[in-house]
Amino acid sequence: MTFDAITNLLVKIIDVMVVWLLLYYILKNVRKNVKMLLLFKGITILILLKIVSGIFNLVTVGYLLDYIITWGPLAIIVVFQPEIRNVLEYLGRTQLLGRHKVLTVDERERVVYEITNALDYLKKSRIGALIVLERDNSLNDYIEKSKKLYADISSDLLISIFFPNNPLHDGGVIIQGDKITSAGAVFPTSDNLKISKRLGTRHRAALGISETGDCIALIVSEETGRVSIAMNGELNYNLTLDEVKMTLLEELRPKKMIFVDEEEENDENSASV
């Protein structure tokens, strides 16, 4: 095989990989967005109708579908501009080098300990709170518009931020690694129609920010004191502190560590067999 043939093959492989990567991000966003999901279903129906019109020689239907397909992309860009912008923002927030900081085992345990201690106090005192932990997708857009702190994480600081009459207690706190980066952050609220109407702004904001990236959002209800977690566009409501602790320890694990643990577990299973 010549050098030119190898080069052409590599170019074709890269071309296919880029297309599949774009499809992956689009479908991932479609799954979390109700409007985009309806759009995807509508496009699928139009494609099926086009195929049927070609098979049965439906001239009028085929003509109308050709007209829709020709001008449809422009209409989609105009009507679904906010959703398309969200997809592009999601791509822009993805950090090529991974999360802000990979925590060691001791750092991860300390971060989870301080957060759960703060949640325990806020829960018992029924003080509303919203804490967002950054992972691989950057939250710098929201940090820039909030009050920057960059302080060591501690339960006392978290409690004081959300204490009533504090100017920052209505917004959210953003944590990067083992630092409280900012407070008073404002996040987009989710427009998911499946959300219970009983949930307030904090829960909708937590769900909204979890729909745009891979962050972890912790919520304390001001009315009930219940603690919830929003991840990947899903809300886990009314969790115990032990459940929150186990979830955080698992979700904040470095990816390499997860792979290593899985390999060790597989080795142990094969050895036992």
C-alpha cells in the first residue's frame, strides 16, 4: 500500500469520525431537550413520507415535500435558534483537557465531607441552597457573571453564603475542584414539561444547568428542607445525606481511577474462576 493510499484512508476515517462525533453530541442534546426531540421526530416523519411518496409515485405529496426540504433548514434555524445556540454553547464549554482539577482520594473525601456537613445544617434549618460542582464541562460563562470568591471549600463558608439576608443567598455556588470559585451565580431554568409544578426556581435552575453539561447540582428546598441532586438532565428528589455522600464520591472519581478499578475487578473475577 502506497503512502498516498494510506493518507487517503486516514482522511476518510477522520471524516467519518468527525461526522459521528457531531451526531453523538446532537443526539445527546436532543435526548434532553423536549423541543429538539419533537423536531427530530418531525424530520423523521418527513423522511418516511418522502420515501413513501417515491415508492407509490405520489407526485403532489413529493412536490410539497421537496419544497419543505428545500426551505426547511432555514425555518429550523430561525424557529429553533435558542436550542441550536445551546448545542454550540455545550460544545464550547467542553474542556479538551478534562475537568478543572482532578481530585486525589483525600481531597475528594474532604470536599464531600464539607459539602454534606453544610447540607446537614441547611436541611435541618430549612435554608434554601443551590451548589453546582463542575466536572469536564466548563462553567466559566456563569462564573464570569457571578461574585468570584476562589476560597477553600468549607461547610462554614457554604452555610454563611446561603444564610438568610446574605446578598448572595439567592444565587448558586460554583465549586471547581476543591475551591468555591463563585457565589450568586444565575443558571438557566429548565423548560422540561415533565417537571412537577411544585418544584421551585432552585430545582428548575439545577435541572437546567444539568441539561447543558455534566455538572452536579445539589439543591436544598427552603420549604421542606429536602435535599436533591440534578445530573444529566434528571432530578433525584428527596435523598438522604448518606445517598448524597455516596453519589458524590462515585461521580467525582477520576475517569482513569474508574477504569483501573474495573480492570482490577475483572482480573479478580477471572482469577476466582
